[in-house]
Amino acid sequence: MADVDSQFLRGLFDEEGSLHTAGRTALYRLYGLEGLLYVGISISPLTRVRTHLREQPWASQVVGIRIEYPDDAEAAEREAVWTERPKYNVIFNGETPPAPPDRAARLRTELALERRRLEELESTVPESSAHLRLIARGIEAKQARIAKLVESIENTEAARHHITDPSKQVGS
């Protein structure tokens, strides 16, 4: 490997050998042959995954890992555990969903989930023309839902800004 290549690869990782994230919090998912095993967040996702693989009794079941960087990792984790029901998560995996920190954060989490589902639909290879029509309808529905969520987030944040701005309050 050329020195430039090895320098580039070293730059992707921090001193601990974990993927360099520039301080962003990652949302990671651990998969087994039968589905989702665990969802977590970390600023050093590979280090955290290695810890799971060393310490958890279910570590031998892990066959896949997915790492992403949502805007609000904590809300995304809460939503992922509630909606996807990973086998080994304890927190947020109860009968009732956890309370979102606020409406805008909940909407951003839902938006991230819808965007991920849209990406999955867009990357699907159709098996037949009927399958293609179903995928196209799914993509259109997700695009419409994403547009609606973006509008709701903007309206929620504008309303919150309007309330917190003293110059906009009644009687000023």
C-alpha cells in the first residue's frame, strides 16, 4: 500500500483505533442472523462495539453492524429501539414509548427514519414490473411524508422562536 493510502486510512481512526467522528455521536445497530440484536449510540462506535463483543453474552450472535450519524442521536436511538424492537435493548423497549425531548426533536427523529426508509426503497432492485410499481409508490409516499415532516419541523421551530422572541409577544 502506498504511503499516501496508509496515511489516509490512519486519518480515519483516532488514537484508540476507533472510527474518527469529529465529535459527532453515532447511532449503531448490531444484527444477528435472525434480525436486530442491539441499538446504541457512541462517539466512538467501533470501540463501543468491540466492548459489546467482549462483554455481552449475545456477542457471538453478531454478524453485522450498521453505523450512521443522525442529527439528534439520542432521539434517533430512542425511536429506533421503540420502533425496531432490538432483542437485547432494555431501556426504551417497554410497553409505552419514551417521551420525546420536544416536538421538533421527535419530528427530526421521524424524518431521519423516513429518509433511511426512502434510501432503502430507492436502493431496492425490482424483481418484476409489479414489484417496481410497488417500490415507486413507496418512494413517492416516503417523499411526500418527508416533505410533510420538514414542513412540520419548520412550523414547530418557527412557532417556538415566535414564542421565545420577546418582541413578538402580545402587549409588547
